[in-house]
Amino acid sequence: MIYEDALWYKRGDLVEFKLNLAGGTKQCRGLVINTAVLFGRGARQIWILDIDDASPEQQSYWTNRKHIVHEEDI
């Protein structure tokens, strides 16, 4: 079980993170919605709101979706 108070970002926080896509790394903004574990490390489930310099296809596919990001990558 993950102790939520030990994590850096709380539910409802707006955060910026990097998303590695085929066209390169994109700067994104999103809303923390849940706690997760990714490859044995603490992570956050984030609702993606916006992506900088994304193609229309990337924007339509990735925005308004959930994605899991390690806490260190936020």
C-alpha cells in the first residue's frame, strides 16, 4: 500500500511533466487524480490537459486521457 502523505504531489494538484512521444519529448500539464505504482516506484495518475508543440494528431489522442507518470518526472 502506498502512503499518500509521503508523495510530493497530492490529488487535485496541477502539475507539469514531460511526455516522451515518437516526435520527441513534449512538455505537458495535467491534473493529479490518483496514486499509482510504475515499475516498483511511486507514481501519479494524471489527467492530461495540454501539450506544448504537439501535432493535431498527438493533441487529439493524448489530451483528456489518463497517463501514469513517476513522481520524479513531474
